[in-house]
Amino acid sequence: MSPDEARELFSEAYEEALAADIKLAFDHALEADISLADEYAAFCRALELMRQRPPPAAPNLLPGIQRRLRMQRRGAALQKRFGLGGVGPVGLGLLMLAVAGLGWLALELVQAALSR
């Protein structure tokens, strides 16, 4: 068995899932190559360390999702209530500019009428 073939079997050897003849060839490959045996020992130590540490807690995404859904529902309700569903920010800006222009025109007309 070549060292590359033995490296491919590290996981199965660690889990003791190798067939007897393959296990024997794997053991002979480790005995024949000291660096391969060191790699396998490091692999086993790394897996042992991973098993000792508790897995990290999964983040709780539910409150954020619920908050976002509530905000979307509020936005939809406001659009229905005030009828601004298709206006958008640019349209709303133009509408406010038109209202300001009409207010200015009304003030000018009132001032002109008062100055006569």
C-alpha cells in the first residue's frame, strides 16, 4: 500500500471500519514509513481534540426574523392606509416639492392681494 493510499484511509482506520486485510496492509504501511505514522498520530490527536470540545452553539435567528417580518407587515399596512403603495421615494420627493411650490405660490398670491 502506498503512503497516498494509506492517507486516504486515515478516517476509516480511526473509526476502525477497515476490513481485516486492508487493516493489515495499512498497519504495514505505517510501520514502513515513520513520517506517515506521525501524520496518522497527528490526525488522531486532532480528532480527539475536536471530540473533547463542545460544538459551538447555533445562533438564534428566530427573533431577528420575527422582527423583520413585523416591520415588513407594518410597512405594508402603512402603504395601504396612506395610499403610497406605488409612489416610492422619488415620487414622494416630487410630491413634497409640488406641495412646497403650491404653498409658496399661495403665499405670493396672498401678499400680492394684500399689497393692492
